[in-house]
Amino acid sequence: MRALVFNEKLEFRTDHPVPDIAEHDALVKVTYAGICNTDLEITKGYMNFQGIPGHEFVGVVEKSGKKEIEGKRVAGEINVACGTCDFCKRNLQRHCRNRSVLGILGKNGVFADYTTLPISNLHLLPDSISDQEAVFIEPLAAAYEILEQINIVPDHKVCVLGDGKLGLLIAQVISLTDCNLIAVGNHSEKLSILDEIGIKTRLASSFNDEGFDIVIDCTGSTTGLKTALRIVRPRGVVVLKTTVARKNIVDLTSIVVNEITLIGSRCGPFLPAIKAIESRNIDLYPLISREFSIEEGVQAFQYAARKDVMKVMFRMS
């Protein structure tokens, strides 16, 4: 099959074997897939991953032990759990001690003609959600994870740091709580997407506010956490979404002195994300910059790494 493979460098191949499927897995023919910041960081050494990257996708089930889902369009959760460890028994499958993670840890991803996932990881998609919209389900679920972790109410003063793909998704999700929200970034053209739907924004170069109840760092940079700790109020909450390949040194003194709660936040629930797209509560199309064929994979990664670019997708057909 065709595949984009990372092994010291990224290369397109036409001779990669189609993956075998285990008893409870499904073989999915990938229709669309999206490049996210984690994929870009993988090419810089993040997680020491080698193989086929990619985890945001939509596809059609081609083969499965559950015949009724064959031919159905699906998106898939990316954490593959063992089901038997102590974390799995506590319903913490996303943190399974023995997990693999699609295109990130120990499992080939979706930048290929085919991928496999456990049937239990798959979600059937309504016809009202397009393939392009479906690619956003996984990162949108990560945005909804924040609402699973903390209670945000209208009285809260909230700042989203970062105007990348995830930052704009998170800002839209958080705005649904009717809190006092502002999104801060470095690119006026990206922030304008939020301006047009009524979310307040500010360029980082002119931003000097502080005293926020909640700050969400999705800058994708090593400096985001430092900024978050500076602008959050005492006993406030900082949610950390950023993952980078480079090591980050942060002075933790303010966390102790100001009694700040620091919360790591990763993957999230698919059902709220699917419902939000279906109800058109989230505006996704302005976030799409360009589509590439999988043959243009190396070029697509180079394009996606540009600071002025939003979501880049592979159209597999």
C-alpha cells in the first residue's frame, strides 16, 4: 500500500505491507487524514517514533469480525488499551500501562491507504458530517477533554494561549460555556477566524492582562507554560495542552507560592465532538488551509510547518 513513513527522515513509499488485523480489530481504508502539531514534532524526535505517523482520520471499514460495520464510515480513538491492567480496570484506558497510540507510540498511523484499530475504538459517523469535518473529531475531542477535567462557568475569566489549529478549536469549545474568554496569539489572520464568530482576541505583542481564573496553554512552544503561570491568578488553574520534542525548563516556584493547579490534558471524548460538529456549534472549514495527495506527503509536511498555515489534510482517493 501507499504510506508516508518516518525513519530518521520522512519518505513516501508504495511498497508498505497492508496491516494484518487481530481478532477484535477492523481494517479501515483511510479516506482523509490531517496533519497536526504532534505529527510535526514527531519528525523532530518526539516520542522517538518510527513508522507511519498520523492519527486524525476518517475512513471506511473494509474488513472486520463485526460484519455489520463493514462499509461504514468511521473515525477512531487513538489509544489502544490492553484491557487488563490496573488502569484499564479503573476505566482509565487512555492511560493504560501497556497502551499503544495510533501514529505516536508503538503503532503505525493513518498516513497510508489502510490502518487498523480495535472495533471498540471506532465511531460510526452520520452522513451530515463531511469527511473534511470528520478529520477534526480527534482534536476537537481533545478540546472537550478540558470540560471533562474542570468546571468552567460564566463568571470565570479564561485565556486561551495559542492561535494554532488546536488553540482555535479549544477557544470555540470554551466559548460555549459563556465565560469571559479571550484568545491570544501571534497571527492576526488566524485570530480573525475567532473574531468573526464573536470571540475576543488579542495579539500577544500587545497583551498584558493577567489575573485569569483559568489559562489554557496550547501554544505548541516551550514558552507557553511560562506565560500561563505569569498571567493566572493565585489559586487559579493552568491547563497544559502543549507537547514539544524539545525539553522545557520552567521555574515552578510560582506554582507553590501562588498555589496554582496545573492540569495536563490530552485526548478526550469523541461523542461530544461528533455532536458539536453535527449541530454546527463549531466552525471548522475556515481552519482548513490545503489538501494534498499522499504522494505529496513530504511537501505537505513542509507546508504544514509554516507559521501561517492551519490544517493540512491528505485526500487519499
